Amino acid sequence: KKTEGTWNLVSGEADGKPLPEAEVKSAKLTIVGDAYTVDLGAAGVKKGTQKLDATKSPKQIDAKDTSGPTVGENHG
């Protein structure tokens, strides 16, 4: 529940390279329950599901994109 809401990105990278500043500033992450939506402005929108693993230290979130340009990819 603590992660739910809409978040602004402060930095990001793709393929090991920093995202352009304009893309980062326009990006929004919205989390509701186990679902997330990432609006990357001109770069598109992706949606997915996430699961918190509280048994790890530090805690980890496993995420999987269910739609958008990276559908099927896992993030952790």
C-alpha cells in the first residue's frame, strides 16, 4: 500500500544508457494494488504487474510488463 499512487521519475536508463532528460521529466508511474502503468510520453505507455518480495533484504519488487513496447519483459 505504501507504494500506491502516482510517482514522478527522477532518472532512468535503457540498455545501460541514461534516458533523455525530457523523457524522464514527462514520465509518470502509477501503482494501484499489484498493477502499474508507466506513461513515458512520446515513448509510449506500458502496463504490468508487480509483486513485493519482503523476504529479501533489502526488499525487492519483481515486475512484468503485460502491454506496451516491452511486453513480457521482467524487471526486478
